[in-house]
Amino acid sequence: MAFTAAPVAARQQPDDGRTDVARLVVAARAGDRAAFGELYVRFGRMVQGIVLSRVASADADDIVHDVFLTAMQRLDALEEPLAFGSWVATIARNRALDFLRRTPRAEALPPRLFAPGDASRQSEVIAVYAALRTLPEQYRETLTMRLIMGMTGPEIAETTAMTPGAVRVNLHRGMRLLRERLDGRAV
């Protein structure tokens, strides 16, 4: 698929986020690289959170790149432009699972979890991250987006097409399960 620069003026009109996403998808289908770049900016942290909730951080960047490459190549297969967020989330989950099937499991932590010179908390962070990885998928993804990727509840809702209430419930229940798992470990 050849990409050309499309007029930017159509993307600069104020609009609600969902309609804007649909407009960006349509523009990207027409070959507008800047439109696809904007989709990456809007949904990249969500995809990174989904991938990090499943695979080691050392592998996450390559998988995220592969997710967006796949999305760009298959954009014409997306029937409903408004569904881009959930569609790319599904691609991310599938790519992470494909990776796990092909690769022996290794647990590495994202380097951004540790503050420079904060070695005393490293074992606590390792325990939290390990417990997080044992949670059910919907809680693991939402908590990873919140705690590791730093996304707010409204950002998670907007990019995943979940309702704000569902995000709050997942965060609340996920945190409760995470606390239970951490309280049950030997300190």
C-alpha cells in the first residue's frame, strides 16, 4: 500500500474523539501517513499496556511495532472505523499470545518501574509486578495501563472503548485482588 500525504485541513476541525478516530482511519486507508501516526499516538500506550500485561518488557516494543505494522497493512479489513481501538487491542492480544507460544517464558521487568538509585524498593516492585501478572486478563490489562503506563481511567476508557464505569470496576476489583495476593505472600 503506497502512502501519500493527504490534506491535513480535514483532520484539524474540532470534533468528538470517536468521530475523529473514524476520520483518521478513513484518511489512513487513503494513504495518509500522518493520520496513521495520529492513531499510533492515541492508541500506542493502550497497546503497550496490553502487551506488557502478557510479555516481558524486553520484547514489548517489538511486539507493539508489529501490532501497528499489522494494523496498517490490514486497515482495509476493518469494517467499522469507529471500532479501531478494540480492533487494534485484539491484534495486540493475539500478537502477544503468538509470541508467548513461540518463546520460552522469561520474566523481565520494565526498567521504568525503578527509580534511579532506589534499589531498596526493587524487591517490592518485583513482587507487585509478579502478582500483577497472575491476575485475570481484564484486571491485569487495566491495571497495567494504569500503574505501569500511567494512563488515567478516562484515557483507558476512551482507548479501549470500555465505559468509564467498567474501567473503575476493573481497577477497583483488580487492586483488591492484587492486595490479596500481596498480603498472602511471605514478607
